[in-house]
Amino acid sequence: MAFNVLISDPLSEDGIQPLRAADNINIKIDTGLSNEELADRIGDFDALLVRSQTQVTRDIISKGKKLKIIGRAGVGVDNIDLNAATEHGIIVVNAPNGNTNSAAEHTMAMIMSLSRNIPQAYHALKNHKWDRKRFVGVELKNKTLGVIGLGRIGTEVTVRAKGQRMNVIAYDPFLTEEKAEKMGIGYGTIEEVLSKADFITIHTPLLKETRHLINARAFQLMKTGVQIVNCARGGIIDEEALYEAITAKKVVGAALDVFEKEPFHDNKLLELPEVIATPHLGASTFEAQESVAVDVSHDVVGFLTGESVQNPVNLPSVPKEIMTKIEPYFNMAEKLGLFLIDLTQEVVEEINIYYAGELSEIEVAPLTRNTVKGLLKRHLGDHVNDVNALYLAERKGITINESKTSKTKGFTNLLTVEVKTKSGKRQVSGTLLNGLGPRIVKVDNYSVDVTPEGHLVFIHHKDQPGVIGRMGSLLAQHQINIATMQVDRSDIGGDAIMMLRVDKHLQENELEELKALAEMYDVTAIDL
């Protein structure tokens, strides 16, 4: 059987050799198509290969009657409607590893350029100025590099920095002291990394939680004279705060490959002599462009010829009879994971998932993936999905265990998720009620009845008269309305909890005011 493959964006000729080498694959290269033109032609093809230019919309996917696989030659898949692809049974693959080396090398090039003022000195020479004193730099040897985010690229940067005899201290939500020791680097909280580093480089995805992660408060924690690099995503650094930190001489150098707005015609950061910049070139090498094309071409060939793929992005097909039984639990499983990771302040070392009652009688592997996805998603964003969740957890050194029992403690079905850290464990249980949907029914040893959605506030406090009143008054001062409240306690005058649903997300200052109440042990805002 022959398959037709459409390539709608420019790809390296060497990169598509795996497709050309396949006997049963016909290639059509047609770049620069409009959405309308692509929608008209896609019905004839079994596979579509794109980079970032082609927007693979729901309309295009729905008209791909023969379409079986979409390949993205690159990391991001934001130009592909993943939900539509999954709904139509089309697998999406990408190439997450192809640009790792290029991005790490570009980061090191930026660090070296900063340390020795190379772009500024070159610019002066081009303007016929010979000024050696003005461009005296610093050595990297014995300087401390702070790495925020220790994924593939962050890890590669760490290896290269050690080769320059730098001292490295890193923060990552999934980094443990033991793992840092094995890597030969220092372990720290994000505050410790910011305060100890001479150079700081960022390697996190851009999420709600990481947007403006490097803000005015973060700059206050840094050493005077720090230099900062961002080759990850625009928006992680608050550009206005960076501008203020540079003009105040807190930051003496910044190297930026990414910006909050791209492309742009004007950015006041580039008016500062302390700033060097490139136009999002981290992955722009011939080798990277070829590598991502090769990776995605191999996956397309493999899938069309009946083999497994290496880099799937969306959920692969599940037999209909199994999906009918487990689908109602999908949302609850992910929400329990999201809820629990917000309660857990330490690095997760182990995840235990307990299936009880009706859940013990069905295939639960997809639910385990969905639960782990929820646990990882808060820190890894859309990079984690149902397919790669277990793989990413394993890479982070997290052990995952499943167990089943028919005992449900009064519930028809019960899903319990437990995480273990160095100092203890946290646990949440949920059930699916007929006609009412998912419910959180237990947090640690406390019983509740909460729908896992919206803006939640989990409060651990001492059981004393007046606590609820003082909490309610404080929220009222900030115009925060309480929609529902659940309470439970260990014993009279002992430990107790409140679970609130409120009408808007609590800001950091509002959380701190709640935590300052005498009876409060801890307050956590959770958005589901």
C-alpha cells in the first residue's frame, strides 16, 4: 500500500531522506499554501509535515479524510490543533530533542559574549574606535552560574559550564539534592540560585506560573553586578523590571535571544549598552534544522509502516470498549494530580495511585498517565501529555506505583493519589458520582466534598473559635466572595482544615495576609 505525504513548509533535503528512502511513500512538496489551499488539497494525503509557518487548523484537519499523522519538525506544536487531531484519530509527532545541542551552545555563546563584551567591542571597532579599557571583561572560571530549569537544554548548559570551570547551582521543581550531587552541581531553591549566582541562565517553559518569574522582586534578591541570559522563552523575564535593574546598575549585563513580543521594531532594552541580543536564533543551526526534520521523518515512516513512534504528542488510539469505561474518569484523574502538586512544596520522589471499587475492574493505564500528567503539568506545562507523562516522570527520577482493591470505604469508585517527598507524604482522594460528576472526598486524613474546578483555597489551621470569622472578614476586605466552604478537624482544639471555593484567584499579598493570622499553619491557592 502506498502513502502520500505532503510537506507544506521548507524542510532540509537531507532531513527528509528517510521519507525518500521508503518504497511505499510518495512525497509532495508544496510550500507557501494558504489555509484555504491546504484545506482543499489535504484530503489526498495520509501524512502532513510542517514547521511553524503552516497553521494546521480544525478545518484543515476535518478535511483530511485520509490523514493519519501530522509531523512538526521542531519542538512546539502551537500551530497544530491537538484537540482536533486527537478527536479525528490523527497522531501528532514532533522533534523535542533535535535542537538541544544548538540551544545549549547558543546559551554558552551568549554567556561568553557577555563576560568579554564581544558584541560591544566589535561595534566600537566598526565605528573606528579602539577602546581596550572600556571593554575589560571577566573570566568565567570560578564564577557561579545559576541555572533555573534543568530539562534537556538546562542540563546540557550545565555540562558546558562545568567545562569552563564554573561553579553551577541549579533549581528545578524536580531536582533533588542527591541528583544534584551526582551531577556535580549545587542544589538550591530559586531564591538561593538568584542570590548566589554571578551569571543566571533560564531554561523553563513559559507557563502561567513562570510568566515574569524574573521580576522586580527577583532582581532584588540578586547580587549587584549579576549578568543574566534568556534563550528559553520571551515573557519569563519582566522586561520592564529588567530595564529598571540595568539602569540602577543592579544588573551589569543581559543577553536575550527571546522577547515578550516577537518580532518587534522597537524595544527600549536594545538602547542599553549592557544588553546584547539575537533574534530567536537558539535553534537556528543547519544541524538542528536537519536533525528535527530527520527525527520527524523517521516517525512518519515508522507510523505509516506499522511501527511505534518515538515522539508522540497526543494520546494514541485506545480501543473503543476500553475508552467508554475510562473516559468519565479522565478529568477527575488529571484534576487530582493538579490539586495535589499544589499542596506539595517539596520535590516529589514517588507517586502511588490506588484504584478501588469499580476502578479496580477496568484498564487503568490511561488514567495513570492522566494523573501523572496533572502532577507534572503545573511545572512542565503543555510539554507533558498523556503519552509522555510516564517517560518524563521517569526522567525526573520519580517512581510510580499502581495498586487495586475492591474495598472502597463506602464509595462505588475511589481514586486516591499519594505523593512522597523526603519529609513525608500528601494524599487526595476523588470519586465520580452518577449525575453529579467528580468530587474530591478526602485530603490527607480530612473528609471533604468539593467539585475539583475553579479557584480553591486550602487552609490548614488550629481549631479555635473565631478562625472562620477572621478569615472571612479578611477576604471580604479584598472583595473576595466565598462560593462554598468545607471544614473538618482531627479533634476539638486540634488541627483542622477549610476548603474554600472563591470567585477569583488570590494574589500573593492576599495569601500572605491569610497566613499571618495567628491560627494558620498554611494557606494554598489552587486553580483547577
